[in-house]
Amino acid sequence: MKSLTGEIPRDREVASADVHRPGLALTGFVEAFRQNSLQILGNTEVRYVNGLPKDERREAFRNVFRFDVPVLVLSAGLEPPFGLIEAAHEFGVPVLSANSQTVDVVRELTHLLEDKLAPTTTVHGSLVDVYGVGLIITGRSAIGKSETALDLVERGHRLVADDAVTVQRKADAVLIGRGNDLLRHRMEIRGIGIIDVQSLFGIRAIRAQKRVELEIHLEEWDSGADYERHGLEDRTTEMLGVELSQVVVPIFPGKNITVICETIALRYLVKAYGYDPAQHFNENLLELMRRKANLAVLARDDLE
């Protein structure tokens, strides 16, 4: 795209991911006008304006620009209609020109804005793709998050990010995690220093981004704590307003956290396909208790 109104002020902001075509606003109907959205003029809007008398064209553009819209894009390489640039300068609205067809401009800009304006947070932890499941490993500093992630990579899984994981909320409550540009796929291992996972383990040991599906929270073993032993109750946490499954893993010397992480990922996949091992065991146990109770009743009746 190129600017048709000169240099764009740096304080000009687009705060909404919506891309709007202001057809009705050009006619004067502005009750439902999305003034905070990026505006696009395509063939339909330009043909309509070009069919108006010249004095009405300028007023049609004023109907749009008086709302202080962030920017207007003229698609399909169209020539600016009479009065567009003059009205844009009057209200201080930047006008850009794009050569692509309107549908392509709308699609690309929507994708760009959704990515740039998505709610974002940084999580202190390690994100690893384990059997296709995005596991984000959290816990206090120096508890062993990076070491666990490194062990998972050594066992054939893929590192997404370590130490600082950038998480974005996409449409449909989807969380996408990636590393930042500075760290990328480097890790800090206490006692060793900084290592580059790609150079050590190859390109198959990393990936650029991954959906965050499950949090594994590491904490020191507390003999007085009540840890989940049956798996009947699903624990959840919240990240960027999205409910996320969470498993709290107590650690102590000698415990194989890597195998536990793999097992958690496999159990998540099994449950996603409709089979809950804990629930299945509970149903079998209840059925066995019912059978024993029935046998006890029959035995009592025979004695009587």
C-alpha cells in the first residue's frame, strides 16, 4: 500500500480488528457506522460516489471523515474519486491505496489486525509440543522448568519457547504461544548457561508456535497438601480470560517429571477422544460394589 495523503502521523492508531466498508455512510445513514474501524472503499462504493454530482461527492466523504476514522484504504488500484483527497486533508484522515482486489485486501488486513491487536501476555515458563499437545510448564524460578523441557526435547518432542512465553488469545478462545525474537529457541540451563536447541538437536526439535492446551504447574512436595490421586476432578486455570486445563505436579528428588509430562499429554489426548480412564475405573468400581451388595442381599434371603 502507498499513502495518497502524504506522511501518516505517528499518533494515528487502529484500535479495532474490524474492517468496515462505509457504503451506507456515504449515503448519509450513519446510525450504525463503525467509526473506530479501518475503512475500505472498493468498486461498489467508488462507482456510487462517481455517479453523484461533484458537490455531493465531497459531502459524501465528509459523512465518513467527520467521525475521525483511523484510516481509509482505496482498493483495487482505483483512482481517488473527486473530493476524496480534499476531504481527507480537511479532517486529517490518512488515505492509502492498495492494488489488490477488495476481497483480498479485507482478508489480509483482517488477519493482520487480529494478530496485532490480539490480547497478549507473557508467561514465565516453558512451552513444549508433546505428542501434538501444547504443554506450558510453570512454577517458581529454578524449580526445573527448563530442565524438564530440555529432557522432553531430548526424548523427541519439540520446544516452542523457554523462560518467556508470549501467549496471544485468538478467535474462539484459542491461546497461541511463541517465543520472543531475542530468545527464540535458546534456553538457560543453570550450571551450563545459554544453549541453542536448534543447533544442538536440529530443526525437528523446535517449532515457531503452538496452541497452548494444558498447563503443568510444578511445585515442591508438601506432605500436608491434598493432591489429586484419582483424576476424577478436572482442575482448571485462566489465561487471558480462557479456561485452561491444569495439572499440579508435586516434585521431589528422584521423581521422573519428564515421563509424567508425557503421560499427562497422552491422557489429555485419550480424554479428547472420549475416553476418561479415571471415570471408567470409577464406574467399574461402583458396578463391582453394586454386585457385591446384591450378592449379600441374596445370601441373606437364602439364610432366612
